[in-house]
Amino acid sequence: MPLLAGDVEGMDMEGLNELAFVLGGVNHWITVFLIMAGLYIIVSRSNMIKKLVGLSIFQTSVYLLYVSPGKIIGGTAPIIIEGAEDQLYSNPLPHVLILTAIVVGVATLALGLALVVRVNEAYGSIEEDEVYSDGDWN
Amino acid sequence: MLIDQFPAIVVAAPLVVAALCAIIRRETACWLLALVVAFLSFVGSATMLGQIQEYGEPLSYKMGGWAPPAGIELRVDLLSGYLLVLVSLIASAVLIYGRHSVRSEIKKGLRGLYYAMYLLCMCGLLGIVITGDAFNAFVFMEISSLSMYTLIALGKDRRALAASYQYLIMGTIGATMYVIGVGLLFTITGTLNLVDMADRLGPIMDTPAAIAGMAFVVVGLSLKIALFPLHLWLPNAYAFAPSAVTAFLAATATKVSIYLLMRFIYSVFGFGFAIEQTLIPEVIMVLSLVAIFAGSFSAIFQENVKRMLAYSSVAQIGYITLGIALANATGLTGSLVHIFNHAVMKGALFMLVGGIALQIGTVRLSDMAGVGKVMPLTMFGFVLGGFSMLGVPGTVGFVSKWYLAIGALENGWWWVVALLMLSSLLVLAYMGRVIEVAFFRERPEGAAALKEAPKSMVMTAWVFILACIYLGFDTSFTVGVAEQAVDVLMGGAQ
């Protein structure tokens, strides 16, 4: 990184590289955080609605994972304009994919909530401990 | 030519008719529509498979006229053709079978919607198999899974709801893991077309991003497959779903995910990398063997016969994934043959149990005392199906175990062969328990008079039982196609 190298005569280059690694991948760090947070909620909560919230967070991480590498700074929409064919543009495919994934996520959440409503009607509880310990599962 | 359009029709037709069924909602009309579509899909799949076998060329359909790799490609080669035939065949048969059991288990107003969901599920499963696009496979996977959760929740027992919820959570985690893996692979290759991805991954397969992507895909799909120890959703889902749904799911759903796993390991990541340079075969082998024993052991202690068969499915999935881990042509053939064979025999067994559930109202072992005397046709079929699970020569179970054992010997793993033999004894233990109760105990005093399940149910199940025996002698279809498909997996792709 020439921009930095000029300013930092005598500074600890290794530390700067690490900083660049942390800041440069900030989208990925958020993705990883969302994945782990979502999974943790799913595993640790017994309330069925809270579990679905965790599931949604987990799915949301995927949106970021796809969309953020698809963005190029200064890139425009991929439309060919005469005379400016070599425009820098962002790949539209990740965004389109994620539109589909969002729909899938919404459908999953809706179905999950509908199931929880039915579970509540049938068991009178939405705590997993109570639902699964209720009756003989064998 | 019309056959060029078949790949699209086979998937699109169930989708369109599912929507139609959701509008019509009349039970008989929906059932007829579903049956016609499922049967047409079967004819279409079989025609495509015949065509591919004859000309040796995979069929490729450009969705919307966009050429791959930019457009979505529907691609039917020998392996996917084989799975297409399996899924559409089972779907048609279960529709014929399920008429009565759906009537007894599902509320009147919901039956039309049941058939809509069923077609949607079938469309998703066929789509996973037929698509040549990694993300498209995810979308189809979710179509099939969401409809599956709904179908399971339709079970009479309230535990079906809890089981469906459990499956929804785990299934979604699996699918999301898969799509994370695909996302990583897409970021480094810039393509979603499986063939193109395989080409571009070749030189960069040992980069961290590619390996992480591979790990996510394998773990995600293992959850969908219910590979031990990720199988926890399966026993409850199978046990409490309506009988027809269980027969359909047990025969197709996990098989399709296994197909996708094979595609990724062998075609996309490549034999040379995934098998030779990673721990994937070792890990899968250990898990498969544990699955075979843990699944069978758990099956022995089940009171609910459907749950017992479900645990047995966990074990049988272990046999199939064992073939993947053996990583030689014979083992992989055994694995592919067992996909078909297990679908046929487990489908038949679940169908017969569904008949018993319809007649006596429960599937608890203790309520089945003496059933063999009043429902001889059903229970005799159960015995033959049990023989097949056991791997008695002359049944399909023997054929697939034979190939697996030879495949293990080719690797010099004689102890795997010994374990395979030993595991058959466990099958004897749990299947024998049912047979003992059904034939050698008296009906309790004052029990309601029983007769055989409706003809349509028993006959369909028996067609499958007879297929178990026929395919045990004439292996030209299963083994023939499987051997050619293995060539596609091991040689053709790379």
C-alpha cells in the first residue's frame, strides 16, 4: 500500500498490515459475527420464537456474504452505454441471488411462525423444554 | 424436438399444477391432476434416461435461452437421469397408494392443498437433481424442504407439529450452510454453473476460501442427508408425518441430497482433491459406520414401528455414504445401487406400516400383536421387505451390500466387510421383533375385527416388494445404470 508507506516512515509495518486485514475485511467480520450470533441463539434458547429470530439472523449473514463482495467502489449499474463501453460496473448477479434468498428467508420465517402458532394451540406452550418433554416420543 | 424441452417440462409441470391444485382444492380433482403430472414426469424422465443411454450425451437445456455458464442450465446426465426416474416413480406410486390413507389422516378441507404441497415437494426434489446451477439447487432445496415441513405438520398427532418445527430449524441451518459454502465458491470463481465451477476451481482448490466453501457445502448437505450425528430431525419427522408422506420422504428426500453431495465431492471439488487430499473420505467413513450401528441399535429399542424404520433409515443412509467414502468404482456403484434399492424397500415397508396404521389406528408394536393372522398379505410383505433389508441373497439388499463389500475389499479394508456382516445381525434383531409380535402372539381378547388394508395400498406396496425380489435377480437396470453413472462421476467430470 504505497499511500500508507510514505506516511509511516519508521512505523511498525506489521501492525499496519494487521490493521488493514481487520479493517479491509470488516464486511466479513460482520458476516462471521452474524453467523455465530444466529447459531448461538438457535442453540441456547428454548423459546421457539427466539429460535426463529436466531435462524433469521443466521440467514441474514448470507445476504451480506453475497452482496458485499459484489460492490466495487465507483462501479455503476451494468448498462452498456455507447461510447463508454469500458465503464466500471458492479456484478449484478449477487444482488439478484440475494433477492431470491430473502424471499426464501421470509417464507421460512413465515412457515416457522405458523408452526409455532399451531404448537402453541396444541401444547399451550412454546418452550421447547416443555413441548419435547411432554408425552412419550417413542 | 419435443425431447429437448423435457428437462424444463419435468420440473415446470408439477410447479404449475401445484398452483392449480391450490386453487381448485377439490380432493378428487387434485389427486387426479397430481397423478397425471407425476406419471408424465416419470415417463419424461425415463425417456430422457433412455435417450442419454443410447447416445451417451447429456441433455442440456438453456433456461430462457441464455447459454451456460451465464444462464441457468438444466442438465440431465446418466446420474441425474437415474435419480429423476427414481423420484418421479416413487412420487407416482405413493400417490396411488396414498388415496385412502390421506382420507383417513388429513382433514377434509386440507386434502386438495395436501396434493398441491406434494407436487411442490416433488418439483423441488426433481429440480435439485436436474439443475446444473449451484444456487438454483439451493432454491429447489428450499422449495422441497418448505413443502416437506408442511406435509409433516399435517400428521394427525400433535407431535407432528413439534417434529416439523424441529426439522424446519435443522433443515434451514443445513440449507443455509450450503448456501454459505456456495457463496464462498462463487466469490472466488465468479460462476455458479457446476461444470464451469469445477473447471475454475481446479487450479485454486487448495486456497483457504475454496476449502472453507467445501467444508460448508459438505456439512450443510450432511445435515440434509441426516448423516450421523446430524440425523436428529429424521426419526421424529418420519414417525409422525402422515403415512403416505413418510413413504415418499423416506424413499426420495435424503437420496436427492446424497446425489448433490456426490456431485460436489466428485464432480465439482474433484476426485483428485476432495478424496485424495482431504479428510473427507475418512470422516465420512467413520460417521457412516457409526451411523450404521447407532441407527440399528436405536431401532431395536423403538416401540413405534414407524420410528423404528426411521432409525433404520439412518443406518441405511450410512451404507450409502459408506460407498462415497470407499471412493472406488465398485463402492460407488454399490452406493448408487443402494440409493435405488433402499428407496424401493423402505418405501414398501413404510407403505405396509401405513396400511396397518389405517386399520388398527396406531403403529405401536404392542398394539400389533397377532396382526399377521388377520392381515397376512401385509405382514408377509413386511417379512419379505425385512429379508431385503437384511441382505438375503435374491433380494435387492444383497446386491448393494455385495458391491459395498467388494468395494471395501478392493481398498483392503476387510474389517469394514466384517462390520457390514455384523450390522446385518442388528437388522435381524429389529425386523425380527416386529415379525415375532405380529405372527407369534395372539390378538388380545375383545380386539376389534380386522381386515386387510384397502387394495390400492396393499397392491402398491406389493409391487415394490416384488420389485425388491425382481431387482435382486435382474440387476441390469440398477447396476447397469449405476456403473455408467459412476464413470460420469469418476472419470468424465475431470
